[in-house]
Amino acid sequence: MIEKRNFYINGEWVAPIEARDCEVIDPSTEEPCAVISLGSDADADAAVAAAKAALPGWMATPVAERIALVEKLLEIYMERGEDLAQSMSIAMGAPIDMARSQQVGAGSFHLKNFINAAKKFQFDRPLDEKYPNDRIIYEAVGVAALITPWNWPMNQITLKVGAAAIAGCTMILKPSEESPLDAMVFAELMDAAGFPKGVFNLVNGDGIGVGTRLSGHPDVDMVSFTGSTRAGIAISKNAAETLKKVHLELGGKGANVVFADADEKAVKRGVLHMMNNTGQSCNAPSRMLVQSGIYDQAVEIAAEVASKITVASAHDEGNHMGPVVNKTQWEKIQGLIQKGIDEGARLIAGGPGLPENFNKGFYVKPTVFADVTPDMTIAREEIFGPVLSIMKFETEEEAIAIANDTEYGLTNYVQTQDPARANRMARVLRSGMVEMNGKPRSAGAPFGGMKKSGNGREAGIFGIEDFMEIKAVSGWTPE
Ligand code: NAD
């Protein structure tokens, strides 16, 4: 059993002022794998005070030096990749090979992209050629609280910490209580990279405790949050009193629109994408909209692909699907699968209960429903598990209407070999991201949503800008 009770505050690992022990459960075995502390208001306050004290010095540090420290962080991150992978795998159930490649890989990708973007960005520049005495200065928002979820832990932590550090913000990270171990390894990396004391602080805690304290704290200038829409709303309300900036990356219910002229791998790709990370991705293409001409064939392919996915422990090497994160999620997913059956969707793969040969662990069968209609619960709610809903459409207009008929707006996907149609779709789909024909976003592209998927834009220069204020100065004297 791993014991990690201390917090990282003001450049040191310190015992909590007042905390409760919390067991971290390994979802592959249902056994406790670690014990951490859940901090109190006093612990959150201590971290905020450290971040506040460090702010003037960090803001005054030349941006080139801040970038150099992030470069050092990246170097150490690469060296400690295995520790990060192991700690994510054991606590949130990402199969170890996937944790090594995708979960750890996402973090190094983001740090590299921040470094490249920042080196090209003018943090201090004239308004334009016509007004050289009007100066535009980008400066740090201030003290930032970073609240992260468990599903892609290093992805979210690096997206926030890398951007905040380059922007000149000091920060308090409150990682998810479901996946705290990787965040503690990350704090060791920040320490080893040599960031000045107080620039980065880590306090473990739950949402109601430390999360609420941070989002309402008068000395916190900004909250950058990734997680559920429910918590995003609670944070926004709590932050309103202090009028701090609130950047939100929330849930999703992405449509994957497969036209009859889609490439032959489109359906298989969509199913595998849905099941990646056991369906626990905000940008999962969870609604597959298929045009009527290829509908029956698509349903057949989807059933076959899903039924061939193997489910196994996150500790095992190989290319399989691991468990979902915890019992609450497992039960929620089971309830929604049952709801799909009860509301009349056609189950074509998977279904309720543990997969064969399992009697414990939070494993879910890769599940696919066909003949899903837009009013069904499984077409509307974010399931956050390996459950795909297939829906039929006739025309492009109908596909657009179904795709946009959701309170979310994170990522939509389009599969067609007609370039004009693909571009039309990209313009009308109401989501922060549209990915076409299996082409992922490139380095430095912004990640974020519309509607109830949030308002932040992370990654590349867009992510750094999220942590900066824009100051307009007139009457500037050229030096
Ligand atoms: P969650 O909202 O339960 O928790 C996320 C974090 O917020 C945790 O650190 C938690 O302790 C904290 N928290 C919870 N309630 C809080 C409150 N009232 N005040 C302050 N902090 C609070 O979400 P989760 O279950 O950890 O993650 C899954 C959700 O995250 C899904 O809805 C998923 O779509 C979303 N997500 C979104 C993105 C994105 O970029 N849009 C990325 C990943 C995950």
C-alpha cells in the first residue's frame, strides 16, 4: 500500500494542517492501493498564500526563463514516464501499455507544444504599424487554481500547469481524489525542475472541501477546471462572488456523422475511438449517426468490432480495454445500459453486468446499441463508459439537426469523401472541435467546447492566452 499523505506547498512536502485519510481503490482489483490525505480549508489557504507570495517574482521573471524551466520539466517528465504510467494505471485503470503511450504521451505532447508556441509569441508588442505607441502587453492573470479530473490525468495537468507557468501565473493544483498518485509524481518533477518556491503547489482534497475553498477564495484570481458539467456550474456559482475568471472544460456527447460515402474504415475507427480509455473521454464519439444507405452494414461492422475487444486488468500488458474508474461510475453505466434496453434501443454488442470470467473489478462489456432515437436517454446523457449509440439519418440536414440537438458542444466528427460536404458540416456543427475522416487535431490546435461543454481553450498558444490578461497601454515611449 502506497502512503502519500503530504502536500507540496511553497517548495516543500508538508504534513497537512487538518486532513482525513482517503483510500485510493485500484479499479482492476477493487483493492485499496494507496492512502492519501484529503485537505481542509486551512491547507487550501496555506497553498494560496504561498502562490500569492510567489506571484510578483514569477511575473517579473523573463518569459524566456519561464520557458526554460518548462523545457527542464519536459526533460524530467520524459525520464519519469514509467512512474507516471504506473501511478495512473493503478488508480484509474488505464491499461499499462496505453498509459505509457497515450496517457503519458499526451503530457509530453502538450508541454512541447507550449514551448514551441511561446517561443514564437510576442508577449509585448505594438498594437500595429499605424499605432506603434499603443502597446499590447500580455501578463499573467495571477494566482490560478487548477482543478482536474481523473480520466486523462497527465493530459489535463500538463495542459494547465504548462500554460500557467509560461504565462507567469502561480498555481495550486487540486487533482482528482480518484487519481492523486500521478499528480504527486508530477509535483516531484516540478520540484526537480527547479521552479521557484510557491510557483506550483499541490493540495489533495475532494470537490466539496478543497475544490470549493479554492473556487471561492478571494486571493485566487482564476480557476481552470476540467470535469463534469455539474461541478463546472457549482464552481462558476461559487466563484461569482469574487468575480474571478473561470475557464471550464466540461462534458460532451459527440456525434460521429458517417455518410454513405465514408471511407471503408470509418465505422471501425469510430467504434474503437469510442471504446478507447474505456469510453472515459469527454470528446468520445458516443453517438454514431449513420446514413440509411449503409446503416445495416455499419451496424454489423460495429457489433463485430465491439465484440472482438478484449477486457482485462490494467496491470496486464497488451492492447485491451481496462475497467472504469470506480464503483459509482460502474453503477451509473450499468443503469444507463439498462435504460437503453428499457427505452427500446437494439442491443447489438455487450450489455449489462460484468464481462465473462470476471467476478470483481469495475469492468464493463464494450456495448453498442443500434436504432437509438434522439429522445432516448442514452442519446442525450454523457455515459462516460464504453457504450456507443448508433442512430440512422437520411439527409445531411437531418444529420446536422440530430448532431446539434444536444446541450453539449465539445467535439463532433464527420466521415465523408465529399470535400465540399465535409467543409459545410465543419461550419455548421456547434462544437469547439470538428475532426474529419479520422484526422486528429495537430500540435498546438485549441481544445475546448461550446454550450455546456465549457468555455476554455487549452493547448498551444490558445492555452497560454487563457492564463493571461491583455493590457492596452497608450502613449508608450519606444526605448
Ligand atoms: P468531476 O466534476 O466529478 O471532478 C473533477 C474535479 O473537480 C475533481 O478534482 C473533483 O474533486 C473536483 N470537484 C468536484 N466537485 C467540485 C466542486 N463542487 N467544486 C470544486 N471542485 C469540484 O468530474 P470527473 O468525474 O473527475 O471527470 C469526468 C468528467 O470530466 C466528465 O464529465 C468529462 O466529460 C469531463 N472531462 C472534460 C474534459 C474537457 O476537456 N472538456 C476533459 C476530461 C474530462
